[in-house]
Amino acid sequence: MRWNIPGTVLTADTEQTRFIEEKFNAMFLGGGMVLSQVAGVTGLEPYTIQNWVKRGFLTNPVGKRYTLRQLCRIININMLKAALPMEDICGLLQYVNGSLSDESDDLIDDSVLYFLFLRLAVHCRQPGSLPEDDGYLAALLEEYPEPVPGARQRVEKVLRIMLTAWAASQLCRRAENMVSALKAEDSPH
């Protein structure tokens, strides 16, 4: 089954999700991505990305190049903005990563967070079917090296919220498509 990779304009087979991380890593073999490449992957306007940097939502690119970590922060924000206000997104990311413009206090690298989210989203690919007690999320986080006590629980809470927000945006998009189809049926031919 094909899907839009959350937060991007890219598509992939859900069965190949485990390879998405490898593909993303390969995009950074040349030393990072320039703004136009980040915009191309996310579908965001370059000025939006620059605005997020100015507002401190992520660190400044070095030598006009964005890292995988920065790209994944942008993707996470982009994915969540369909369901949550920016203030809540920032609060959510600060819950696991402290100051958004300082990577040294992060409990989890944004790329690790995003790729964990992708695995969780594929596991629960039916919007509205959120796993509360199936153990999958706990199993995903077993290998997470907890930098401070309680970090794993924080990351788990954030992943649940990310999944819920993403599922909500998928349901809204589905409802909008249904309304559009209904309008098309009712329009005179």
C-alpha cells in the first residue's frame, strides 16, 4: 500500500518503511541539504523554513546546509501543524528536547523521534486505530538509550500525541475528500 510519508511530499510503500531511514541518510552523504532541497522534500515554501529558524524552532543551518536532524525537526513540525497550533507543537517538542534552538539538551535526536514515529504510524496505518496497550510502542522504545531517568516515558507520551495528531489530520483530509465528492455529485453536469 502506498502512502505519503508523513510531513513530506514523498511517497513510498508502507512495506518499505524500514528503508526510509536509509534513504534519508543517503540524502545527507554529500554533507547536508540546501534550503531548496529541504523545501522540495517537505513541500514547504523556503521562507516558511527560514521563518522557523528565525523563530528558534530549530538551530541555524551550518554553511547554508541542513542536517538530517534539522530536516526531521522541520518534517515533524510540518506533519503536526495540520492538527495542532504551532504553540502546542513547540511545547510538545520542548517536552522532550528543552530549548528548540539548542540540540545539546535533547532527550532524543529529532531524526530518531521521526523514524520511531514512522514505524509506529505504519503499525497503526488505519487512521483512528491507535494502540493503547498492544505493546508495540514499548517494544520500539526498548532500544532507546535513556539519557536521563524518565526520558523514555516522555518520548512515549510525545510519540502517542504525534500519532494521534497525525491520525486526526488523516481523518480530516478523508472527510474533506468525502465532502468534495458529495459536492461533485450534486453539481449540475
